[in-house]
Amino acid sequence: MTNRDKLTEDTTQDIRRLEKQEKAPATWIGIAFYGGTVGLLFVVPIIGGAYLGRWLDSLFTGYSVRWTVSCILLGIALGAYNALRFMKDKS
């Protein structure tokens, strides 16, 4: 058996194994990790926007929450985009 034949055989076995694994149902741990990842992708930009907005508001005199609200809304939009892109790539 040549190296080329062995490589072809090993590759075929790997393809069969991967196809079998794709057909297997998801486990609870896998679902929990997937949900946690989507949650973090959504929440982290919102929290970052809140901190950034508070910092920008502290730079200006007077009490204003314009930057805080604006950055939180931007974080919601960015988090939704991140989560949707992640879910689209995984399906």
C-alpha cells in the first residue's frame, strides 16, 4: 500500500466519521455552550456601550445621559448583529 492509498483511505474514514457526527443529536452541554456564546455575543456590546456612554457623559458638564442611552442602543444593535451572524454561520 502506497502513501497515497493510505492517505485516501484515512481521508475517507475521516469524512465518514464527520458525517456521522453531524447527524448525531446535540447534547445538553452543547446546547448550553451555544446559548451562552450567543448570550455573551449579545450582552457584551451592550455593557461596553453603557460604560463608554457613562465615560463620555462624565467628560461634559451637567448631568446628561445622552451618550449613555445612545451607546446602549448602539450596543443593542451591534449585539443583535453579532448574535445573528453567529447563528447564521453555525446553521
